[in-house]
Amino acid sequence: ATGGGILNAGQLQLSDSLVDHNFAGHGGGLASINAGSEALVSNTAFIANSASGGGAGVRASKSGYVALNFCTVTDNLVPDPITTSNSDPTPYGGGIFAEAGSHIDIGNSIIAGNFSQTAGATSVPDCYAGDNQGVRSFTDNLIGVVDGSCPVLDFVTQQPPTDLRTGDPQLGPFED
């Protein structure tokens, strides 16, 4: 199954929400799939979701689109495919996952503290992009771990952003 918390195959506007403790094969918290699908998300937290394939927090696939503004994506998990008998070839992107040809645009958001348990392979916990246009930054984001598996580009210049921060955001526990 895809989209454990929310499966979007059309137009979605989501704000001031908490999407937590969901599970799916892909996109545990939110999955935006298919050409023309668009999820516009603001002031929302994706916490403690899991997926056996890529994108435990948020996933864009099959030319889908997601825009995250003032969002937090943390404590999401893609478990080790060997221990879960998962045949999915993309056990990456515990936080966000943009399949080739799909896009996730982020602004004023934190994507950190996510987990990908991948035995014998490079772990890509916070961000994964299937191509170099998959994840684009509007402004002022913090992504915990950024590497070659998730090239983030500035939305306007299409160059590496100058305002992207990496590292531990020192988030405390989320509470009511």
C-alpha cells in the first residue's frame, strides 16, 4: 500500500496538522502520486511514520509534487529490508523521498532525525532524490543529513542553496 496517513492522487491542501504513527509500503505519512497530483502542506509535522520502501515521512512518486512550508519531518523510519523481507530496491529517505521525475519543494522546514536502517549499504536517513531536480529549496531549511543521494537545489537558481543548514536541529519531544 502507498500513503499510510494520506494518499494524494489529485489536489491536496493540508495545514496546521499532525500526521503521525502511520505505516505504508511507500510514503508512510504522505504520498503524492501520479502526474498532476499536488500536495501543498504548511505548518504540519510528520512524526514517527514508517514505510517498508522509500519515504517514511513524505514521498512524491510517479511525477507527483509536494510543497512543504513551515513543516517538520522527524523520527520517521524505513526499516532494514533484509530483516523485514522487503524486496523494495529503494529503502531510503526516512524523512522525504522524491522519485525520479517527481518533486518535493521545501521552505522554512526541518527534515532531520529520521532513520533508514539499511544493512550493508549507505544509509540515507533524511532525504533521497531519484534525480538532481527532485528536492528544491525555497528558503531557510535544515536537513539533518544531505549527501550525494539527495542533491538539494535552490528553487530559483537551480544551484546548491546558500541558506541550507545541516546537522542536528536539537528538537525536543513533540507534545500536545
